[in-house]
Amino acid sequence: MADLVEFGSAADAVQNVGDLLGVFAFAISGALLAVHKRFDLIGIVVLAVCTALGGGILRDVIIGETPPVAFDQWRYPLTATLAALLIFFWHPPRRFVRGPLDMADAVGLGIFCVTGTLSAYQHGFPAHSAAALGVVTAAGGGVIRDLLGGRTPSLLRPDEEVYAIPALIGAATTAALLHFDLYTYWAGALAGAGAFGVRVLALRLHWRAPMARPHRRRRGDDSPEVADPAGES
Amino acid sequence: MADLVEFGSAADAVQNVGDLLGVFAFAISGALLAVHKRFDLIGIVVLAVCTALGGGILRDVIIGETPPVAFDQWRYPLTATLAALLIFFWHPPRRFVRGPLDMADAVGLGIFCVTGTLSAYQHGFPAHSAAALGVVTAAGGGVIRDLLGGRTPSLLRPDEEVYAIPALIGAATTAALLHFDLYTYWAGALAGAGAFGVRVLALRLHWRAPMARPHRRRRGDDSPEVADPAGES
Amino acid sequence: MADLVEFGSAADAVQNVGDLLGVFAFAISGALLAVHKRFDLIGIVVLAVCTALGGGILRDVIIGETPPVAFDQWRYPLTATLAALLIFFWHPPRRFVRGPLDMADAVGLGIFCVTGTLSAYQHGFPAHSAAALGVVTAAGGGVIRDLLGGRTPSLLRPDEEVYAIPALIGAATTAALLHFDLYTYWAGALAGAGAFGVRVLALRLHWRAPMARPHRRRRGDDSPEVADPAGES
């Protein structure tokens, strides 16, 4: 983002601080999953770095901004590594990891759906594409974390509270603000806080999306063991 | 593909209709896997969109066509979302999902191995690279679907009928037609129908590729439980 | 890499031979995992090709070198396919596959952390970014192999000897040599051999990274079955 000077250097600094906060939060979530999975020090650092930088790298590769900023500037991997070391030395017991993991993930989600949309818009994308890229930035790191860590992505899991909706809300709000030329840092911060808030409310109140209606459920008919003739691997 | 006008706008329309049909078919297959996995409404939409657009995004990123068309034009994600909603409201019982899933996947495979090859060739790639990219387009969405859905990709599974071969046949035929300047829409449609047909025949007749010869098989020697000292995850 | 002529064509030939050796070694490792997983002939070829070319494609996409060399030149997929066929016809019993797999992987790791760094540096990247891309090249193929094959990546597994460290050593050494203008083919070969050697020593001597300190371990407290309330997929 070094070349995006139209907002001025002070504004850029704010933007960069936001980005680094998002990197830090996602790195914490990756490191906590690694602790939960009993990975060792290196596994913790690697999973933290991949989670923190994955969404942004995905966005930059799709935008065509090569090399991605994460490869260009020391401070991104450094921040993620520091977060991983922090968790390595100081973390809750494995059985209580999930709450902090979800919270760190929600912070990263709130920040990245705004900065991802902003970055894409500044590269000349129309508002709706920028919003889609904001969602990719916000959700991408978590999907990479979950795939590498060997669990079904939170984005998809039915036992998981709504995840895509807050990202979409934050990204769409940011894109609308930019499109109508109403974007300010405070407005962006509000959009991010809104996305974070919706995610936290969803976690607290167990908001879930509706399930597809099962057909003619009979005794034991729909249990995975019985009804899974596809024989996954 | 908006800039590829050399075939004329009527021809482009045909191409676009083909592409959208492929997107629709792959989205159906992703939504059906999501239903099978008991994902909720959002999981169904997300998996459908990732399956439908994943192969094309992969191709465009590899080609260097950024942003990928899927981020540029509303109709791609919209078509995939509509397919997901259709399946959310109307789908076979979970235990009978596999047949329709395989069929939708075969339709997408047949279409994308042709349109993927065509798109790469129109971007100036030599025929053999274009064919490789056609295979990536056709197989990529399914691999992303299966990874996100937590199963071993159909492309690899030994209990799965041959999958890569029909994609290769369709892509190589299209590339050859383009190389020798024989490509017409009818020829392309035939190549796609051929790939679809080979895949359906493989499913119906249970064509499978040969297994690697096991060594000195003894009683119980090669069972996964016993012979797996590698201790996966 | 066809356009990188500053080292002269003889030097390029050496570089290319190195790259192909790395492709061959990683393809062997992918094919062996496929045999271990009881994939069929097509699964073996596909996994070998994805493992062998995945790291380089990832690097090229991140660099912005599109199309990736693997799509441009026959000899890369051809070498990988030949390695797969070799393993299809001639491989150790499944239960003894892990040693050769680790060894082939170590050869690929040693080669790719050098050639990946070199390639990024030749594209004008600063030394530290080039080293990061060398690690991505060396580790990427293995991560793709393990994800497609359905196991937690070696890069992360706690029961797996240190993997990222040798790649980092080889890439950082190469980047330092290039930065201080001391790089020669012999120096590069030494850096690669060093990375290979550290990896093999780690395997032989069971070097592992430290684990995060568990909290207040009680009887059965930290066993995955009991302490995993997160309910993965």
C-alpha cells in the first residue's frame, strides 16, 4: 500500500496501524488453534503467519498487486511472529482456547473487511468488486488457518455461528461509504466495529443460519453413519 | 472475458451462456455436497460460490488476468447463489445426493474444460499450455469444493471413477481444434459433450484406473489400520 | 525463467537441471504419499504433479510471473509424470514408504529453497523477500501434497521433525550470498546441500521444536478426546 498516498501520510499511518492490528489479531487466532492442535513452536509460528497474512496475500494476488505487501514489508511477518511467540509463552489451557480464539478472529474479521475493501477500491475496483475482495481478505486467513489446521472452515460449519454475514456487512458498508464519497477514518472504524459487534453478538446469542429441510426423516434415516453411502476417504 | 471481442458479440454471448451454465452446474454440485455435510444456508451458498468460481479464479490468477472475471461481473456470483438457493429449498434426501452431485459435476467438467482452454488460448497461450489451463479450470472448482468440504478430492480418490481423463480429453481436443484453426462453436460443444459423456460412462461402467501393485501381500498386511505407521495428524 | 539470461546460457542450463532435479524429487514424494494412501494410477500422477509444480506455481503467482514456468514448458510436468510412473511400477511396500518419502522431500526442499530464492532475486526482489519466497517455493509443494492427500502438513505437525528451519537456513544463506554478490553455482549447491543436511540430521536425530507449556496438567486433562470441546467438523 506504499504507493497509495492520496489520503496523505498521516492517514496512511492510521491505515497501516489498522492493518497491523488485524494481522496481530489473526496471528493470535492462528497461534491459539496451533496450541489447541498441540503443534510445536514452529507449527505455532507458521500457522500464525499463514493465518495473519493469508487473506491479504490472496487479495493482492487476485488484485494483481504483486508482490503482495506481506512479502514486501518486514513489519507484517514480524508482527505475526511476535503474536505467535506471545501465545507460545502465555496462553490459556487448551480446553479454554476457543473463546479467545473466536474473539481474536472477530477482531481480525472486523478490521480486514474494512481495510481489504479500502485497498481494493484504492486500486480502482468498482465498489461491488471491492466489497467482494474485502470479504475474501477477512475470511481468507481464517479459511487457510482451518484448512492447514485440519478442521472444516468456520465459514462453512453448521455448528458455527454466522461468520460470512458480519464480514459482508462490514465490507458492503465500507464499499457504500467509498462509493458515495462519505468514507472517513471514523466511518471506516465504525463499519469495522459494526462487523465485529455483529460477529460477537452472533457468538453470544448463538445466531445460526437455517438448515436445509431434511426429507421424510425416519428413525435414524438422516444420521451421518447410516446415510452416508458416499464413503469419504 | 469482456475484452475478447475477436469472435464477435453474438459468439461472445454463446460463450458467456456456456460459462454461466458451467458455473450453475458446479454451484449445484457444491450446494449438494454442503447439504450432504449438513452445512447451513450460509455454508451452502459459500460452498456453491467457491466451487463454481474457484476453477475460473485459479485459471485467471495463473494467466495473470487480474482481476478474475468472477470478481468483475455480477452475473457469476449471482448465478452461483441462485443455484445454492434452489438446492437449499429443493434437494433430494441426503442419502441420495451423490448421483445428482456427480451429474452436475460432470456437466460443469464438460463445459469448463472447453471454455477454460478457449479462454487461455485467446489470451495468447500456446495450445499445450491452454489445454493444461483447461484442465485446471475444470478440475479446480471440484478440488476446492472437496477440500473445503473436508473430503479427499474426487480427482485423487481411488474409489472414484476416472475424473482427470475426461477433462484432459475435452481440453486436448479443444486445444487441437484451436491450434489447427478448426474450432467452431459446434466443435467446442461436441468436445464438451464428449468429455461429459466419457465422465458419465466412467461413472456408469465404473471405469477405474489401475492401482499400484502391492508388494508381497500377506494376511492383513496391507490394511490401512495395520500398515499405517506414519500416524497421520 | 527463459528470459533470465544474465548468467549466460551455460549457467542457465545448470539452474534448469537443478530445478528439474527438485521437481523430480518432490514428484517422487507426492507419488509415494499417493501409494501410501492407496490412490490409483491417476491419483498418483496428479498428486506427483501437484506436489512437484505447486511450490513453483505459488511462487510465480506471488511474484507476478504469469504464466508460471510450469505451464509454459513441457519439461516440468513431463519430469513429474515420469517420476510418478516410476513409483507406480516400482515402489517399496506401503508400510515402508515413509523413509523414502522423507528423503525425496528433503532433496526437493534443499534444491527449491535455493532456486526459489534465486528466481525471486533475479526478478528484482530485495534479499529478504527473495528468501521468504524461497521458503514458499520449498515448503509450498509439500503443503499442497499433504492437503490434497488429507494429512496435516509436515510443516506444522508436532510429531514431525523440524521442517521450516532447514528451508529457512538454505533460503537465507542464498539470499545473503546474492545480496553480498558472493553467489556462485558452487555456493548455491553448498547452501542447498546444507539445507538438505540439516533436514536429514533432524530426521535422523529426531530434532523437534519445543511444545507450548501445558497448563495445570491433571489426570487426563490434556488428552485430545477430553479436552476438545470445540467439536471439529
